[in-house]
Amino acid sequence: MDQPYYVGYKVGNQDIGLDPNGFKQGMTGALSYYQVDDIKKSLQALIDEGGQKVQDIKDVGGGKLVASAKDTDGNMIGLIQMP
């Protein structure tokens, strides 16, 4: 998928999505999204390991959920759960 709001790649069974407009949310570059089965559990695991929630879980259309966090080194991690 290649749209002004999102670029997506499929590698094996993993979908990797890039948000080219992440700078509007205070990011310094594109945010990579990792597909997970349970976004709530995955986001909580990042926080439990010392990460910081940046964007709470939100539906971006059609039941697709996204969230983001910073790990303990300050790296941004995007999560996506497909409907």
C-alpha cells in the first residue's frame, strides 16, 4: 500500500506499515508499525518493561487499531492490530 498517509509492506506473514506523517505527532521520522495479535497486551508489555506510552490505542478505520510507545532507549515502536 502506498498512500500519502501510510505506506505498507508485507514480509512473510508480517505487515510493516510506515506513517510518513509522524512528524505531526512530534516524531523525527517515519514510525514503523509491527503487527500484533493483541494490541492491548503488547502495549502493556512495552510499558511493563519500562517503555512510555506515546499514543493510546485508537481505531483508524475498519477496526484496525494502532498505538505507539517509546522503549527505554527512546526508540519509537508502533503497534497495529488488524480486524
